[in-house]
Amino acid sequence: MTIDRRTIQKMNDELSPQVRQRVDEAADRVAAAKERGGSVVAVLGSGPNLHEGVTCLVAGLMKKGIIDGVSTSSAVINHEMGGTLEKVKRIDGVSAGFDPDRLPADGVMEVSIMPRRRLSAFARETVLDLKLYRRLLEAEGRVIIKVAGNMAYPTGLRTERLAREALALAKRAGVPFERIVGCGADPYTMIGVGAATGKPVLVTVPQLVGGGEVGIAIGDSIPISERCQRIASLLAGADVIMESAVALSQEIHDGPFERFTGHGIWADWEGSWTYSLKNKTLIRIDLDPNLENAWLRERDSGIVSGSVDRGLPKTKVMGVPFRMEMSGFARLPGSLPIVGDIGEIWPLLAVKIADRLGVELDFMSYKQSLPAGVNMREWIVKRVEPVDRDRMYAGANALMEKPVDERSPAGSGEVRCERRGVHAECDG
């Protein structure tokens, strides 16, 4: 895919001077971290990150060595398993013969529009009602592009069934579910690149609920305590953490093992491995101007820290709707807010970082409302494939043939437990 530099420049020119300066500063921090051999981790929510092509962009940045690991939501894993985006026809479910009590609130049934080869592959591995599929395709309805593997027949149903198989394989191999499905995933998905390169792609605990059977399977694949440790180790090794379109991020990056915000104080007290966010850069891309407000007021007057110190509710003290993740973010010395649309900010960051590092990118996302964004979404629909079941099994079998201590993804690092000077090998 050729990068549309004119569209990138237009998006950059339309930013406010302040936001443009923040994007430049963020790109400088990431590039500087990579030039000194540091690590960059992305923390992504679902929804917009998929629709705007950000997950495919991050996969490309992983492939090029710019991003070294990802934590995300179970919904993102579900949709990457389905091919990220797909075309579906939305039809009246009652007219199609479905019980209204078994349909969603809007009464709509969705059917996947897919190549014949893909439908044949699905039919070989699971029982499908091909007569129903043809009847749904022929019904009147509206065709749209949306996240794949969700409610459309048969992609959503196939993903649900595949998740149960992947869970069994993950338990046998002793690895997270995300690693197993990544073995059969498309190279333009984060799970696919993660499995191919050994870079961790992990669902965070606050984002486990979602994606139907996929979310349940992810939660069941490894214990919660192990998932918390793996994510903490991933973040501990990061010089820069980049967040976008994600809620509850304080529970993600603070977690039960982080000392600077105080949440890991008792784990440290009891002698457990812990880490600190103190010297890390935390970049958050967010549409909420209150994030900027809280960040600026903390730097001007220490109002957030002061509220914590006095045990006062921050919403009332500051007079703004205050989300929990703003608290830890505003108090971190290395935090940097970028208030803007992720469909604009991520591609600008990617281009600026790649240019600073002399890296040529193979994929570029664009704001979906722009002509380049429309073409990008069509490209994802046509190019990015669902998880290949045969390759998933082959990858899982290869993992099972390895010694247990070699099955975890690479990208782990030696992290010092600073309080006691103890070294621990942290498995990403």
C-alpha cells in the first residue's frame, strides 16, 4: 500500500497548533526511545481502533520493529480473528423468519458477504446452513462495512466455535489464547504479527468481557494472576506507552504491581516483583478535553495531587467530569495528552516516527471519513483474512513440541525489583 502523503499532510495542517505540537513531541519521544534501543508498547481499546484501521497500522508498526508489544481488548481479538473488517448485509430478521425474541433490539439480522472460497473453507470445518445463507444474501437490506466476526452469519458463529477449539489448544500448550489464534491469523493483524515475531499481544483484565465466546476463552486460557504478571512485565519493559480509545486504563497501567501510583505498594511490601511508571512516557490519544484540562491544572497548581492528598473528590474540586484514568495520568511526570481523533492522530504519529527512524511503512491508515480512509477500509475487507484454522493447529502443535519454558512470546526482559535489588526474568 502506497502512503498518501498529500492526505497525511492535509490532516496535519488541519490540526490546531497545540495538538500538532503534541503530535511532534510524541513522535520525538518514541523515535528517541527506539534510537537508544528502548521499547514501545501500545494499549488499545476496541471500536474506533478497528474502524479507523489503527489495529492494522499497529500491526505494521510491530512488523517494522517500532512497537514491541500490545495490550488490548477481547473484542479486538474477536474481530481480528474474523478478518478485522467485513462487508455485511443488514436485513429485517422477522421478515427473514427469525423469532423476534431471539433477535437484537433493532430486530436486524446480519449476513457476511464473503468470497466463495472462504465460505467453502468455513463449511468444511463447521456445520453451516448454506440454504439459510443464500436466503439471507438474497433478502433486501443495506450493505455496510463493520467489524468482522461479530453478529454476522456465518463469520460470527464460526469465530465463536473456533474460540472453543483455540481454548483447548492454549491450555495444552500452556500459553495465552491470543498466542494460539495468532498462529493462524493474517499478517496485517496484531495477533498475527505477535505470533510471527514473538511480540506479546495480551488482553487486559478490565477488557476481558467482550467478544462473546472469545472473551470467555481468553479469560479461561491462563489464570488472572498470570495475565496480570505478563501485562505488568510488558509495561515494565516499556520506555513509552501509547494509549488510544481505551477506558479503565488506570487499572491497566497501574495494576497490582506498579509502585509509583501506589497500587503495588503491598505487593512490594510483601516481597513480590513490582515496577514503576515514574520514568516512562505515557502518551494518551483521547477525544475528551477534560483530560487536557486535568493534565494542565496538575502542572499549574498540583490540583489533582492536592485532591488525593486531602482525600477530596476530584470531580467536585476541579469542577469537571473526572474519569479515573485521568488521575494517574495527570500525575505522571512523563505523561503527554493528545486530544484528537485517533483516525487522524495515529497515522500522523506513524509517519512522523517512521520518517525520523528512516523506516518505510507497508500500510497506512487514514481517518475513515476521508476518501483515503474509505479506500483503506475497502482494502482491509478485501486483503485481511480471518484466522486460518489449519495454520492455527499447526502453530499450536509446533508450540507443544517446544520445552515449556520456550513457549512464551519473546520480548521479555530482565526487570529489576528496585526496592530489594532482586532480578527477575519477566516473561512478556
